Amino acid sequence: MQIREEKRISCPYCSEVITVLLDTSVDEQHYTEDCSVCCQPIALDVIIDATAATEVYARQENE
Ligand SMILES: [Zn+2]
């Protein structure tokens, strides 16, 4: 079972597409990662559904 997966997201601040590395051994997680382009803190909501598909939602940390 693969526990790390790369996902591409669009930064909610600068709209650049960045790659984040997810730990898919956890069903649902919320954490903050700094954008590699603009260095602003992106709040990431990661949800693994029943079919093991990974959904990532990126939003501004203070929203
Ligand atoms: Zn950014």
C-alpha cells in the first residue's frame, strides 16, 4: 500500500500550481503547508474516500 502520494494543487494566494506530498495512510487530515512560490501558509484539507481517491482542498489559512 502506497502511503505517500503527490498531488497538484492551486495556491489560493498566487494561483500557482504546486505539488504537495500527502500521507495517505490517514483518512482525513488538515494541515498547513507554505506555498513554495509565494511562501504564504496554505490550509490543506485532505480527504481519502471509500475508493481510496484522494481529494485535496486548499484554502487561505485565515478564511
Ligand atoms: Zn502561492
